[in-house]
Amino acid sequence: MTLDPKAYQEGFAAGEAGIKRCPYPAGTREAWSWHSGQLEGAAERGGFSYSTVTTPGLAFQILAARKE
């Protein structure tokens, strides 16, 4: 499965804002990408370092490895 950059960025922004509800249907590429971004955005909001804003970071890479 490949990342949807738009959904990832939306998720990242949602994570920074403290939003937890994904707007995409469960199990879709968009939902998976959104949750990956949300995880990293939430980490940023909590004061933790995140890997990157424009490309998938560590959380996404871990999730991607599990899917293969």
C-alpha cells in the first residue's frame, strides 16, 4: 500500500490540533495514511520530535513494514 500524501498531511494537521476522528472510511488507503499523519502530528503537539512533515515518517514506515 502506498501513502496518500494529501490524507497524510490532513492527518498530521489533525494530530497537531488534537482531532482524533478520521474522515475517511476504515480500511482505505486514505484512512491508513490519515492515521499515520495523525500519529506524528499528535507527537509534535505533545512536544516530541516527528520525522518529517512532507513525507512519511517513522510511524508510517513501521506500519508499512507490517503491511508487507
